[in-house]
Amino acid sequence: MLLEQHMEELRLELREAIDPAERREIEVELELARAEVAVIIAEEQGWATSEPPF
């Protein structure tokens, strides 16, 4: 839930950001959060594991 709240805050910040550099920084942070959610979902569904294969 905390990650979803963080993503929503980033979306709100992105809507209000005017400076291109600030927008890009927020977009990168939002993309990282989305990737983290994707990893969590993949691990929960057994598609991936965070442990090394050896």
C-alpha cells in the first residue's frame, strides 16, 4: 500500500511540474516504482525469485 501511495503522489507531482528537468526526474522515479511493483507481483505469482539461481 505504501508503494501505491508513493506512486499516486508522484503522479500528482508530475501533473503540476512545469520544469522539464523536474518532470523527467519525477518520471524516472515513477518508472522505478512501477518496476518495483512489477517485481513484487512476479515474485508473488511465482514468475520470478529474488534469490540467485545457484
